[in-house]
Amino acid sequence: MIRKTGGVLISVLILALADAGAQNSQVLYYMNIPQNHFLNPAIRPTNSVYIGLPGVSGINVNINNNFFNFSDIFQVGPVGDSTISIFHPDFDISDFTRKLKDVNTLEPQVSVQLFGLGFNAGRDLYIFLDINERVDMDLALPGDMLKLAFEGNEQFVGDKIDLSSLRTNISWYREAGLGFSKDITQRLRLGIKGKLLFGVANVSLDNRALSVTVQDDYTHTVDADLMANISAPVDFYINDDNIIDSVRFDKKRFDSYSEKKDYLLKTGNPGFSVDIGAEYNLSEKLKLSASITDLGFIKWKREISNLRAESQFEFSGVDFQDVYDGDMTFEEVSEEILDSLQNSFHMTDTEIPYKTNLPFGVSVGASFSPSQSFTLGLLSYTRITGDQYKEALTLSANLNLGNAFSTTVAYTAANYRYDNIGFGLAFRLGFFQIYALADRIPLTWNKIINDGGSFPLPESLNTIHARLGMNLVFGNKVKRKTDKPMVIFQ
């Protein structure tokens, strides 16, 4: 029989079971560019009007994990004249697994600003509108799952491994936000932005219970109570025994321009989120700020499937150790595990709408401005996903000459790393403001050596973040001696 559903999550789930904080830019916060209101809607740029053009005004890429650096998955080979990867038989896998956490996370994020507009509407009122396309992924892998995958099951014989911390949530959605910031008193400024969300596709896992027991004969007994919620154009083929036969992407949804447009624009998956921020001037030179961003949810209603795996089953103890021993290739091991899981899970398919909450961020900052153009900043940013949170603390030195020139040098302690340097630069050419910034610039480098030569590789880098774009900006408000004390711009 054919069940209409979205199978992307099942592929991700199976991959994870088969041995498988993102955080915002702290550099952006104290720069004088309009996009800093993404972190705190109370922040007001010095320009009178800004316009962000589709795809040009802002591209943001953020990838972070908490359990490996590039240098952890590449090693110098036994001969010493080449570099080997983590799947090479001579790789010292124990050096990798000893660094694993109890819960290991991977959080890629990509966003593109489709349109932006901000303008002054009076002396102390600033109004802004943004439309952004976003893809967020949150994947959490239990440490014992990865050890079982890479080191084999001998160390776990007779043990029951708890994998209830396994989770995944992948969301593709569009947001349209309208907000404003305003002086409430001479010292206090508040900002708020409401955002309508339009979900395009989602795969998420409701892990109610998952454990693996390694038997004396090295087979694995799996107890599972999982719900995979999916909103995506995918066909699932399930046989009479409720076992997955195959998965097929529904290409008919994209056969023509009108069908593709209908799918991308008429999503049928509504949501809402809000950003709230505040700035308070303790004095003319000292300012405090705080914000909560992306506090919201999406209700998924289109092309829904809820695939529940509630059963106990066994499969052979094949793992990546067979790759290191040279008995099987990586492709053969992966295929055998996937086939075993596919034939073991008995699925119950329903079509019940569901809701996912967005990971949200909390920022708390303080800045000291010894002069009008120079600011020292301290910023704490916490990203909260479910019951897990990640913290980053940033010190920065910021130079802002109106909106003609803005630059920042920052140091961030985050993600179990304490050697992260960030840099941002923005300058104005007529009506055009061009900016680029990067967080966690690696300080130490190594190189990968192969037959074709070598290329540099960051030695300690588990986070990649970059943002760049161009705005149209008009006017520039600077503080005058007759201004109220609260009108201070970094």
C-alpha cells in the first residue's frame, strides 16, 4: 500500500540510529548596521532610512557543534607523509571518542534576507520590516551511540544503553516581521518585533523512549517508542506488515513553475514568533541592554505524516569497527545497518498536525563608550533548545564613525573553546553600505597532505559563522549636545 507522507526525517532518523545552539553573531551586536536589530529590536541604527534588497542585504551561515574540531577527524598517517580521515583503518578512533560529550549537538543554520526596510518616524520612533528565508537544523546524538558506532559493541556487552537524548528537528520556513523601537523615558528604550512564520518543510523526532541492549552474542536489542513528524512532499511505501519498503520524493510537486510556486508560497503551515528588547542608559557613557529573540512556534498542517515506531527488535552488531578492521567498506556497513533497521521498524502512519517550537535566544549586554565613536562591549548570548542551552560570552572593541565606517574586534568564549576571535567591517560608499563579519576566526592552523599536495585546515574550529551583505542607507543621525541623554548610538 502507498502512504502519502514526508520521509525526510525517517532518512535522518535511520541515519542517526545507524551510527550516526547554533548561535547568533556576537560581532554584529555593537556594529552600526541595521541588521543588529535581529539580536535586539531596541537597537536603532544612525541612518534615517535603510533598504535591504532581495538576497543582497544579508546572507548568514552558521554551523556549530560541541564535540569535534576539524583536527579531530583528520590525523597524520602512519607513514607521516599524508593525512588520513576518521574512516581510515589506521585512524586512532579512541582519540576521537574520548572527547565525546554525553549529548553531542550539530546545529547548521542558513538565512537569507529577502527584504528589509527601516526608517525614522519621528524623533525617537524607529520602524522596521524584514522578510527572511531560514533553514535551521538541530541534531543531538548521545555519546554512547557514537562510541557504539565507532568503537564497536564489545565494551557494552550486557549493558543497556540509554539513547533517549537523541533528537532532530529540521525546519525550512519564511518569516515576515514588523517591529518598532521607541524611547519610553529619557533613559529607557524598548523594541518589539512580531513575526508571521510560514513553514515550508519540517522533519522532527519525538523521542519518548529509545535504548539498545548489547547481548552476549553481540546482537543488539532495540526498545523504541519514537514518533517521527514530517511535513514534506515525499511518498512512503509501506507493506502489509507495516514495514517500510521504499521512500520516494514527490517530483510532481515541482514539475512546473506554477506548482513549484504554489508549494513554496502557499505553505499552509502558519506560525508566529516575537523579538523583545530593551536598552537602558545608566549614564551618558554606560549602557545596559537585554533581549529575547525567536520566541515562537510553527503549526505544521500540510502533507503531514506521523510515523510511530513502538516495538522491540534485534539486529546484528555490525558497526564501523568492521571498516577499521578491513572486513567491510563504509558503504557496505551503512547499507547493512539501514536494511536491518528498515526491516525491523513496524510503522503506524497517521496524518495529525503537530507543532514545533523555535529555539530562542537570550542576550544580555553592557557597553562603555569613553568617546562618541568608540565602545567597549560585553555580551552574553544563550541559545535555548528544549531543555538544553548553550552559552557564549563576548568581549569586543567597537569603532563606529556614524555609518560611514564601522569595525569590531571581538573575543568569544563559547562551545568549549576559548580562542575564538571575531572581526566585523562595514563601510559606506554613497548610498551603499557594505558589511562583512565572521565569528570564531581560528588562530591555529594545520594542513592536510595528500598525493596532490596540501591545503590549510583550522586546527581547532567547531563553529563557523559568517554574515555579509549590502544595504541602501540614507541620512545619518549623530548625537548633538542638545539631544536627550538617552540618544546614544554605538
